[in-house]
Amino acid sequence: MKNIRIKDIAAKAKVSAGTVDRVLHDRGNVSEKVKERILKIIEEMNYEPNLMARALGTKKEYHFVALIGDPRYDAYWLDPKAGIQKAAKEARQYGVKVTLCMFNPYDATSFVKKAEEASKLNPDGILLAPMFYREVLPFFEAWKKQEIPFVLFNTQIAEFDPLSYIGQDSYQSGQVAGKLIHYGQPQGSSILIAHIDEEISNSAHLTKKEQGLRNYFIQNNLDHQYEIIKAELNLRNYAMFVEQLDSIFESNPQLQFCFVTTSKAFEIAKYFEQKFINHIRIVGYDLIPQNLHYLNKGAISFLINQNPLGQGYWGINQLVSHLVFKKEISAIKFLPLDIVTKENLNYYIEDSMLYNRF
Amino acid sequence: MKNIRIKDIAAKAKVSAGTVDRVLHDRGNVSEKVKERILKIIEEMNYEPNLMARALGTKKEYHFVALIGDPRYDAYWLDPKAGIQKAAKEARQYGVKVTLCMFNPYDATSFVKKAEEASKLNPDGILLAPMFYREVLPFFEAWKKQEIPFVLFNTQIAEFDPLSYIGQDSYQSGQVAGKLIHYGQPQGSSILIAHIDEEISNSAHLTKKEQGLRNYFIQNNLDHQYEIIKAELNLRNYAMFVEQLDSIFESNPQLQFCFVTTSKAFEIAKYFEQKFINHIRIVGYDLIPQNLHYLNKGAISFLINQNPLGQGYWGINQLVSHLVFKKEISAIKFLPLDIVTKENLNYYIEDSMLYNRF
DNA sequence: AAACACATTGTGTCCGCACACATTTTTTAT
DNA sequence: ATAAAAAATGTGTGCGGACACAATGTGTTT
């Protein structure tokens, strides 16, 4: 049994293909009676359009904008960028163009400026990492009014229903970190939670990671065995950063673990290296080169992979699926919480990430 | 600038589209001179065929056979089967049909019988899990003679170059297990390697996993701190299975870890449950329901995910990519060594993570 | 009843490619 | 030199869908 075509439906309904087409696209100019008959037949025959034929016939062009951090300020953004570009390349032959608007991830003003640029381009869809909560809200409203669908990634924001959110369950990643620490030291331990280099008030996901970790111990009735110390650190002033760490580790000699909620675990590793500290284990996020360096040296025990490349890729992919192929897409797409260590690292880098999962 | 079409190349080369087409498909009947000219232009203009138009235009039907284990004998095979079926469904509209041939994974004769069935169907391609090394070799030869391309998955066999191999690096997964054990007990420990329910002589991957584990400790100069005990166990006779375990744990009271190289970690967990043993940590393979039960209870610490669903999916996908879309495909596709624990489990089983492709 | 507006339905072409078939050019045989 | 065979090249159609446009049909106005 072959696939049902518009022709087949037209034949069964004793109308022409054009009429069926009008019904399919709800373009009107079809009598109620015929419309219902056709609709019923479509239902019965379980018609599914041939997406390739559809894409082939249409010459509509789609223009998407990706609003992401600029890798020149933070190398983390190399991966999302690469993922976006890969998706853009694949979608090019379907008439999709993607413009990158890259902001300074440390500067809200820059974000606003680039978001304005993005708006001015009047794209058919937007993919963005809404790093600055306060600043992004007015844009959400504007895009909604203009009916420009947008997909969020990297940072979850519940409000203002986007077309889709791609990212990780930050809370759950904190739980994973809890497990790794607990498994590494079942008798109990002293843990430093370090939020490095991101404004915590504007970054809900950092708090979620922290909560996930804390709740792991509470839920498992281990909270009296594990002491948790929290620190917000900033690298703008490196001397001060070191000073703060000095003070923390001097006053807490019993510390055995360090959980870094941002991609800056390597900074802690570097500090340990300089101070000849090697008894404190580090769990962090993101497979950026500096982190990998210390992962391979054994200074970092585990990294939780947020698959930034995949996030960028699937972000564009969602836009394409929805707008070009008019497929149903899921409103939220959690990527797996990959536990990465020196031994399985190879399979998480490169663009193998795109193929190896669905 | 739009995509280059055959027409564009034809115009530049001052020939007709038909001639370009002949060159593209190497169908001959083109003079050397013209062929080279066209080839050069194709190169220059960086032509990439429109795959949708290609798939649309051809009415050729493809018939693939998937030769896998029957889930009725071992629930492990549910996942590969599901992955294959998902890929088959997606590929259906390109004229692809997939027939499943499922053998009893504990019975080489059954494998041979089903492999013969598969051959008789004279398919355009075969995806198979070559579980029985000796028995599968003659089929490889036959298929090669018949020019039926085949893709291997699940079990790696180096010889008889298949179109592609999909699976895990078994050796490296042993290394991961080593890391998990070392991290959990840095001072050294006593480890049981359990090969359960598979004939080790016919399953090279079990040995590779073992080697990976052993070498982890050797490479890190820890081999004098970690004592490794090896056991080959069989579940045909459960009483004997228990007896063997009894004897092992009685004579090795210092055991702290158990590394199960097959998907039968839950059998060890069950045994521990019955014997009220809870100080020995288990690392195993495969997210099958029984394993997940004990993972959630905490009896199993980690499972290494072989992503069997993905293996099935990508196996069919490779055949489709190669034969239907005539894409270049990689000869080997290692899937990541996912470290799965209770806390990140959800993201490896939900099929909401089955990303849509376009 | 003719003229017209408007609602409804049908027809044809294009999208890019593959392949069958038609046509032209070149080579070979007589 | 000419016919026949072979090689090289060109042309046309269909795949399934989208959409512009053409062609009906229906009802209203004068």
C-alpha cells in the first residue's frame, strides 16, 4: 500500500486536486458540504503530505535570526554557534537563511542592542538564549505582537510561551552532581557550591542547580552528613577571586568537593594547581577546552555536558520543522544530562553529538 | 545566491541536463572530454544535489531486512526493534520497506535459520546483530558475492568490511567502568568482573570490556591496589548460579564492586537483595526494566547505556542514507558511552528525546 | 432574459531530479 | 561511399504538492 496522495483523495471525493488542496490549507472558497466530505476522507485515508514534494514546490524563503552570545567574549558560545551553522547549512536547500546576532554575554546593553537588530530584520523566526531576564521581556512582548515565533535555548524562562524551549533541566543536573558527590564519598563530606562569573539574580538556572544539589542530600536523608558552603565569585578582578578562594579554603579545610554551576570549573582547577591542592574533587559543567584540559589531567572529575552544539542545532531545527515543514513540535525539549569523564569524553565532542541521539 | 541545479551546470558546460546527469551517476555514454569539463564545473560550482527532488523523482522501492534478536527471548531486543521500526516509519515515504527477522539470541541454529530467511528475501540491504561469530561468517561471504550491503550493530566484528558498524567501543566502556570504580574507591578495592549468560568465546565484546577495565588500573598504576576477580556465570541453572555466587562472595569477603559485562546486572542485584548484601556496588550495562528497577532502588550504582534504540535507528538510517540518498556514510559510528544513574535516567529512556529529523 | 457579480470547482505549470526515449554525431563495416 | 552500428547528446515526462489562473455554476439586478 503506497502513500496516499492528494490525487487519491480528490478521486474518492469526486473533486479535483485543487479543491482538496484548498481544504488542506483552509484557503476557503469551498462549499461546506464538499469541505466536510473531503475532510472525512482525509481522515479515513490517513493522509500524510509528502513533505519533500511540498518543500520542493514552494519557493518561499525563510529567514531566521539566532541571537546568541559572542564566542569572542566567552568561548562557550563556539558550540551553539557551530550547531546553528550546521543546522543552517542543512536547511539551506529548503530556502532557509539564518542570520547570527551575537551579543556580549557579560553586557546586558549589548544584548538589548543585538535584540533590537534582530527585530529590525523582521525574521520569520528567532532562536535566542535569553540570558538577561529583565531585558528580554519587552522583546518577547513585541515579537508576540508581531507574531514572530521564537525558540529559547540555553536558559529556561517559563513565562511567555515560546514556540519551544531547548535545554537542560537545571534542577535535575544539580541532583546528578549530588549523586556523583555522594557516590564518591558515601560517608559524608563538605561541599563548596561555586557560582562563578554570572549574576545569580539574573540567572535562574544557577539557583536551580544549587537547589537540585541541596535537595539530593535532603531527599536521601543525608543532609546532616554533608555540609554545603556556597560562594558567588567573580573573575573580573582575578586577584580578588584568588583572595576569596584563599579565605574559603583556609576557613574550611575539611572541604572535599567543589561543584561549579557555571562553565568556569577550570578556574578552580587552575587555582588548585597553583596552590598544590589535589584532594578536592571538582564537578562542573560544559566541555570547553579549558575544562577538558583539567578533566584529562584528572583535576576535574566529571563534567555535566549541556550539549551546547546540540542545543543550537535543535533550536534551528525546531524552527525549520515548525515553519518550513509545518510539523507539530514539542514545546519543551530537554537534552540528556550527560555525565562526562576523561574516559568517555571522545564521544561527546565533535559533531557526533548531532547524530548519536534522536 | 540560490542552490546550484543540474540545469545551471548544463548551461555552463554548454551541454544538456541529461549529459550532466549521466556524468553525475557515472552512467557512461559521455565522451571523456565533456565528462571532465562537466566534472570540473561541478567541482567549481560546488554542486549539491537536492535530495528531496531526487527522492521524489525516483520510484524505486528498497527492501531492507533487519536480523535481530527476538524480544520474546530477551527483552533487551525491544529497544533495537523499536529504533528500527521508528527509522522504518520515517523512511517509508521514500519507498523503503523493512522486514524484521528475529532469532533466538541464545540459539545459534535459530540465528542461522533466520539469516537464511533473510538471504532468501533478496533484500537491497541488511542490518544485523552478528551475535554468533562462527555462524555469521558464511553469510558475510554470500552477501558479498550477491553484492548485498550489510550494516552491523550491537556486536563489533572487524573482518569482512561491512557498509558500516554502529555500536559502542566496548574496550572504552570498560575504561569508563574502571573510572567509576576508581572514583568510588580511590584507595583501592576488590572487584568482581561477571560475564553472565553469554558465551564468552563467541562474544569478543565481553573480553574487550574486561580488558578495558583491567587496563584502566594498569595505565593509572593502580593495579597493585585493585584486585580483580573474574567469573563466567550462566543462568540456565539458577540454583547453580546462586551456588557459584555464594562461593565467590564467601571466599572473597573483601569484594566491594561488581562489574557486569552483560545486561544481567539485575541478577546480581537480586542476589544481593536476597542475601541482604548492600555494601557491594554494581556497575552494569543496558537500561532494561529489571536493571532500572535496581538502579532506582540504589542497588545498581551506574549503568552504561549502549543506546540500543539508537543503534537500531541509525542502522536503518545508514542503509537509507547510503542506498536511497546515495550519501557518503562513515564506516564506523560509535555511539556515546552514556553513564546513567537514577538522577539522569529519565533523559535516556523517554522517547520524547527522540528528536525529529527532517 | 440578458448582464453581471460572486461563489465554487477545475486545469496547468513549476519545483529539481532521474530515467526512458528521441535525435544527432561519430565510427565501423561492406 | 554508403549503410548500419555504436556512441554521444538532447528532449520530455512524471514524482506530489502549491498556487495562479481559467472555467464553470449560482444568484441577483435591471
